Amino acid sequence: MQRDIERVLIPQEQIARRVAELARMITVDHSAPRLAGPAEITIVPVFTGAMIFCGDLIRQVPLHMQIGLMSVSSYPGRSLSAQDAAVVAPQLGDLKGRHVLLIDDVLDSGQTIKLVQAVVREQGAASVRTCVLLRKDRPSARQVAVDYVGFDIPDVFVVGYGLDFDNYYRNLPDIVSLKARVIEGRT
């Protein structure tokens, strides 16, 4: 796997520091008396890309929480750009009157976050906030309002820390770009 890496964009130590910062911000924003009602939230990670980020993040948020799951397909197979986002498997539970935090891996086209926000709002959530690990430098991403952003990155295809290419590389601890030969399918 290491020979497939073009360069490390964000090393694991920097990711860990930023995740801790995001957790502190989320905790403050979701604590009483800022919210109407108890300091309790429902976390909705967009799977599969956000699973590692979500796991690291929620272990540092000392609030009562429930977890709902949402699987969305937007990068099928070896695709390098987002396609039409579609909800594959929502397992949200009852969101009526709950404060919801959506967690996603990459904001590039904005299709996924908009779709998931709409689904959660339709369920009657009291509030919906969004947290993305990465926001790509592209007009479509800048036009989508999100509450928490881990890192702004150039408009390049990245893998690692849960992000994949053809369902590989999710286990890399850093966020990296791949060599062209890998993306083009040459060995």
C-alpha cells in the first residue's frame, strides 16, 4: 500500500489534534443551556467513509448520545468524483424533536450532505448540524453551509482515515493522494 501513495496531505497526528478541537466545539454547542431541552444529541454518520472519523470524534464528546446510521452511495466503485447521491440504508430511529449532528467524510459536490439533511429534517429533528472531515476547494463545496469543518483541502482525490478508492485504503492512518498509475489501474 505504501508504494501507492503519491503524498501525505494530512498526517495522523494533525488529524488527531483537529478531531479533538472539533469535539470540544461540538460539546460546547450541544451543551445546556445552548439547546432547548437536555444536552443530548443523535449522531448520524454517513457510512462508510465517515466511520473512522466518527468513532474518533464521538469518543471525545462527553454528552448523552444516540447513534443513527445512514448509508449513502455517491462514489460507486472506482469513481473519482461524486455521482448522484442516493440513500441506501437509513437506520435512524426516531428523530422527532432531537438535536442531530450529521458526520460526513468529504464535502465536494454537496449532494450527499444536502440529501441527508433533507431526510433528517423530514423526520422532524429539532435541529440539524453538520460536521465534515474534509471540504474540497471547489465552488460547489463552498456553497454548502456546514457547521464544523476539519480541514480545507485542494480539489484532489484522497484516501485514508476511512476514505477509499474502490473500497481499499480506508485503513491508512493519514489522508493521502494516490499515484496516477493506481488510479488509472496500472500496477
